[in-house]
Amino acid sequence: MNKAEIETAVLKILKDRFHVDDFYLKNKDSELIKDADLDSLDILEAILIFEQDFHLSIDDNEAESIKTINDLINYIDKKLNS
């Protein structure tokens, strides 16, 4: 899966499952908690969904470093394509 495909899948999940507004999805520097209005429970659920959908494991310490949509896309890309 290339980075463009990862980005498309991540944005679709954020929009469909968490109802993140298109405005924030277009700005990949939007913060997941502050801008996209996800709370800590949403973040936990999102991590579980991304782990399942992308067949990867996200370490708790690494998860804490994921602040923006772009961080998330880059993290998944790195895990899948390194």
C-alpha cells in the first residue's frame, strides 16, 4: 500500500467513523484532539481501527506522539513501507 492509498484510507475512516469535518481533513496538520474534535476515547477507538485495518501494532508510546492527521498517515506509511 503506497502513501496515497494510506492517506485515502485514513481520511475515509476519520470521516466515516468519527465524522471529522472535511475542512480538517484537507489540512493534514490539523490536530486530532484539538481541531478534529476527537476525545481520548475516540483516539483509542481510532488506534484499534487503524491497527485492525492496516494489520499493524501501534505502541502506546508511539501513539502519544501522533498529534496530527499527517503524523498518523506518516506513521502508518513508515510501519507498512519500511
